Amino acid sequence: MVLIEPAFSEYRKTLEAEGADIATVQLTADNSWRMELEKVAKELAGSTALYLCNPHNPTGRMLTHPELVFLAEACEAANCELVLDEAFIDFAGEQHSFIGRQKEFSNLIIVRSMTKMYAIPGLRLGYAIADPAIVAELKQGAAHWNVNAISANLGSRCFEEAEYRKQVVEAANRERQQMERFLREHGCEATDSAVNFLSFRLPPEKDAEKFFMDMLAKGLVLRHTKSFRGMEGEWFRIGMKAPKQMIQLREAISAWLETK
């Protein structure tokens, strides 16, 4: 298996629980967390799957369709499946999804989540799109009643909420862009995110651990990155909330940077 790091920690935990051998391609802040496609392609030989998150979690960076085509073709050449997690693609816009190209690649599995956009995390609802033969294999390994009737009914209704999705995307983009400007104006390094979250790093002389604890004492819970390989807790991920909450966060960060 080939895994791009930093990544959602459950990828590695799940693969390790199955006894999989994992090859890691490490992204770094030195090149703004950009993926070197040729480097990834070289790791595919002898691997059974490439796990990829687009938009990337935790940076929010997006791969373009040409970049995804390159990786999908490289996986085909290596007889390797491409597992593409689009959990946050709703916040970038459906035009960025690779679902429209899925039928071109028999080795492509696209995984989508409904918990983020529709605020239904308790239902743990998602779906996968793949070649029928792969779907049949996945069904054989799935638990009985893995989606109950209530969740399925609510999930199907969520797809009808086009106006809601539009409003959420516009609000998230507006708050993210404002937050990016604020962070850079205050000497922080922020990722080039396309979704409803971004990651940032404090100015070099600032203590990340103290910052995290001081924010926590104010009731502001930031997502630390100690579980993200290559970020080591020096970066923080923040999700976009209501304007009032974002103003409160910016005021708290500004005050901390001025006094610490």
C-alpha cells in the first residue's frame, strides 16, 4: 500500500490492523505541501493500492483533474488500485469531483462522506463509487445492516438540498479567505486550502504547545497535528464556523501573538 502523509490517521490504523505493508510518500511544508506526482508513481511498483485524499486533509490543497488522471493511469500501469477519498470535495464544489471520470478507470474507488457537508456525523454515512466487480467485493466484506433504513432515508434526502450546499460553500469560502488574510498579516504560514478548513503555523519564534494550551484555556479548541506525520504538532487545523465564532478566534490569536 502507498500512503501520502500527512493524512487522516485512520488510513494507517486500518491498513496496519490488516497487516498491510505501507510505503509512505511524505509531503513537506518546504514546497507548500505539494505532491510530487513522479515520486508517487515510482512507489507504486509492487503495491496493491494508493490511498489519496482530495481535497487533502489536513491542508485543504486540491489536486487537479489532469493530476488525478496521471495518478490513475500510473496505478493502472502498476496494476494498483487508486482509493480516492473525496470526503471534503463538497466544500470545493462538485465540479472538482473525479466521479465523472470513474468509468474510465476500472481500478478507481471513489469514497464520499455525507457527514461533513450535511452535519450528520452521528449517522456515519458515506458511499463508494467503483467498477461493479469491485463494488461486489466490497459488499461481500461489509457488515450486515451497515446502513440502517433511517440513515439511508435521511441520506437520500440530503442530495436534494442544492440551495443549502450552495449557501454552506459560499459561507465557508468567505470565512476561509478572511482567515487566510488574517493569518498571513500576522506572520503565520497558512496552507493554500480550497475547502472549509485550513492549517497554519505560528511565526518561528512562537511556542506552538503554549499557544494550543492558552487557546484551550479560553475555550477555543484547535485541532492539533500531533497525529499528522510531518506536522508534529507545529501546525494547527481550524474549521470554518459562524462569523461570530471566527471573529472571536481571530481576536484571541491576535491578542496572544501580541503578548507572547
